[in-house]
Amino acid sequence: MIIVYAESIDGNFKKSTLEAVSYAADVAKLTNTGCVAVSIGDIDDSKLNELGKYGADKIVAVKSDALKQFVAEAYAKALANVATSNNASVVVISNTYSGKSIASRVAAKLGAGVVSGVISLPDTSSGFKVRKTVFSGKAFADVDLTTPTKVLAITPNTFNISEQPKAGEVSTHDGGLTGADFISTPIEVSRVTGKIPLTEAELVVSAGRGMKGPENWGMIEELADVLGAATACSKPVSDMHWRPHSEHVGQTGITIKPNLYIAIGISGAIQHLAGVSSSKVIVAINKDAEAPFFKAADYGIVGDAFDVLPRILEAAKKLKAAN
Ligand SMILES: Cc1cc2nc3c(=O)[nH]c(=O)nc-3n(C[C@H](O)[C@H](O)[C@H](O)COP(=O)(O)OP(=O)(O)OC[C@H]3O[C@@H](n4cnc5c(N)ncnc54)[C@H](O)[C@@H]3O)c2cc1C
């Protein structure tokens, strides 16, 4: 059986979850077995059936008051227990922040081999091989998993969400948890609200040190707002507290794969590109024609951001008004 972790936030399944369920359903097809989606925490019964639309034969809900907040140790144990009850051959987890923190734990509990950053469906023609990115996205590694149970942490924004309706029969599981599994307790969770989450965004407007200071981010936010995009930044920008760390993309920040990444006043250092180079279309705006970003970009504008941005903003507003 293929088990997939169905991560939710504020009572809704994330886009990355729908990708993971679609991926797991494809793995199930490939290996002639079924697909079970496991939801942990607080989610409405009416939402659970939705996962059938993306290929889940069954949906197992693990609910309890103690699981309303994400606790890595407890979530990992519950997922591993449901996997064991369902005789899992593969456990699929999206490589999100919380996915990353449970994938290895689940693998350890199941005695499973684990691959994180998976970007391909398994090749089962000889063994069980999956491809992952290595060296900050500069190369690929094909990994053969030889354990009876395998854990695959797939890269978000890599696989399509596909509708492949299945029964989606819902049942519950107690998760097999005890008080001892809650060795850490979140005291408070503060979330950015009213903004498009960076990891889910199809369009991203990102800026770097070329913007000179935090007082100039109004233009960046306005452009993001008009385009319906999320905002991101380079590492120095978040290090200097011009922008929150949650916007830092790159090797030491978040990895994103939007359809469009607009980089403004960012040099394009290898460590930055590591987090954004898989974007479908990259536009770089930089006043230095020799900036490395132009080598990675599909479109480049050589010019001063303070001159170029207002003009792009005006054009974007006109386009929006016309549609
Ligand atoms: C181990 C390690 C990990 C790292 N991880 C990351 C990471 O995850 N993410 C990351 O971003 N960096 C990371 N870095 C830092 C990285 O090497 C670069 O220093 C950083 O990306 C540079 O940020 P920047 O492009 O905003 O600034 P700068 O290098 O200062 O570049 C600013 C750019 O803006 C242009 N510019 C200036 N004024 C204007 C203007 N008016 N209009 C248009 N363009 C203008 C300049 O020509 C220049 O290209 C890491 C470094 C190390 C060593």
C-alpha cells in the first residue's frame, strides 16, 4: 500500500498535499496497489473526502485535541503507526517544513530507506530508483532504495495535481500515541496572514540588496500585490532585517519553484540560485549587465530598479485593469 501524509493548515489541505496525493496515486498505479492518505490533526470530515478526487482510495484521519498543533515526534509516530497498520510499501511526504521534520523520523520508526528532495516517479524496471537534486540543485542523484518500506519526501511544486477520482472512503485511527510522545509542545504559533505563502506561490517578486533599504520595499509589495504574487528576498536582506527571514530564498533559505520568479537588484550568487533556479521563468532586473543572474534568467532587464520598477508597475496595473 502507498501511504501519503496529507498535511493541512487552518483546516484546509495545502497545494503541496494535493501534489503529494496525486504523486502517491501514480506510484500506487505503477506498483499495482492502493493509495491511503493520512490526515493528522484538526480537519473537517467534509474536507477529508476531497482527497479521493486526487486518487486516494482511502483516507485515514488521526484526530485528537493533542494533535491540533503540529508536534513532529507525535505526528511521525502516528503516521508510522498508520503505515504499519496498512502494510505500507512506500510512504510519500511532501518536503515542506513540517514534512522535512517528520520524514526521517517516520523512516527510522519503519526501518525504511528515505530519500528527500525527490523529483521523479520511481523507476521500478530494476529495483526502486528515484531521482533527487544534490549540491544545491547543481546535479542529480539517482538513488536505489532496497528496504522493503521506503519513504519518499517529494519536492513541492515539482509534480502536477491530477484529478483521478477514487472512492476516498474515510476511516479513523487513534494513532497509537501516549502522553510520552508529546515531548515538546508549541506554546504559540504566529502565522503571516493575508499573504500568499511563498512555498505555494505561482508568481514571486523577489528583491535584494540593490533595493538599498527596507523603506524601498513599497514598490516590491505593490508589484506583488498587482500580480497576485508572493514576496521573497536574498539572504543579506533578511540578515539585515529589511525583510522577515520567512522570505529568504536560497541554499540556506527556502527552495521555491514558481512559474515566474522576478529578481530585482539581486546579484544571482550560486547560493541564491540554489533556491530559485528551478523556477519555470526567471526575470532578472539589475543595473550591472555582468550580474551573474543574467546567465540563469530567461529574460533580463539591464537598468536601475528605481527607474524600471515604476514602469513595470504601471504596465502591470494597466494590464490588470484591462482584464
Ligand atoms: C554558505 C552560504 C550560504 C548562503 N545562502 C544564501 C541563500 O540562501 N540565499 C541568498 O540569497 N544568499 C545566500 N548567501 C549569500 C550569497 O553568497 C550572496 O552574498 C547574496 O545572495 C547576495 O545578495 P544580493 O544579491 O541581495 O546582494 P549583492 O551581492 O550586494 O548584490 C546586489 C545586486 O543589486 C544590483 N543593484 C544595485 N543597485 C541596483 C539598482 N539600483 N537597480 C538594479 N540593480 C541594482 C547590483 O548590481 C548587484 O548585482 C549565502 C552565502 C554563503 C557563503
